[in-house]
Amino acid sequence: MARPSISRQNQQGSTLIEALIAMAIFAISILALIALQGFTIRANSENQYRGQATYLANSLIGQMWAARASASFATNFAFNSGHTCDGSSTSSSQAEVSNWLSSISSTLPNATAARQSVTIASTLSGSANQVTVTICWQNTSDSDVRHFTTTTLIPTS
């Protein structure tokens, strides 16, 4: 059986259509890669802020460990207890906490002193203090307040 022949006139422009489809697929792929790159940059920025918050919380805990035998330990370090990220306090008269708060404000975006919290509670045995440090910040491009909280026990002597 003979195959019907297809005239060249019916095939004109098919290569052009194939090329246009290939270019469209390529353009969509490039746009997807650009979106992925933007997501990666935002995630990297968020991880950087979380790492800085971890460092700042641990630096305050280190200062607390060094001053744990002080009779005024709780009054020197407690700040904005029980108010986590709500902005209900504004300042501290203690030098240790004031310096720490200024470090936070200069390192993290929208991390005002009013959003930070340091809670100190004695344990049942009285041999240690349970310290909870919460650091809050808000990215300029995000409406959610981010926070990092760490809790540790610091012996009283």
C-alpha cells in the first residue's frame, strides 16, 4: 500500500512553531529559577537572624553564669518577665541588660527592647535558677514576629 505523500507546502512553519515552544519552555524555566533564588535568599536571611539571636541569647546566659553568686542576680538580669514579643516594656535600668538590649537592637531588624524578655524563676530545691531568654524581631518584608527562646538552669553557687 502506498503512503500518501505530504506536500512541502503543508509543512511550512512547523520548525518555527517548535522553536517558539522550546523558547517558551526555556523562559518558564528561567522564571522558576529566579523565583527559587529569591526564596533561597529570604531563607538564608532568616537563618542568619536566627543564628544571631542564638548568639545574643547565649551571650547573656554566659554573663548570668559569671554573676550567678551575686545576691542581686535576679534583679540584675530579669527583664520584661512574662511578656513575650508583645512590646509591653521599654527599658531596663541595669547595665548588663541595657547593653544586651542595645546589641539586639543594632543586630536584628525591628528588635525593640520592649519585645525582649528575660524570666528568672527559682527551682523547687532552690539550688538553681531557671532562666528563659526570649529574643523577638520582625523582618521588614514580613508581618510575622519571629522569636528565639532558650531555657537553661543556672546554679545559685
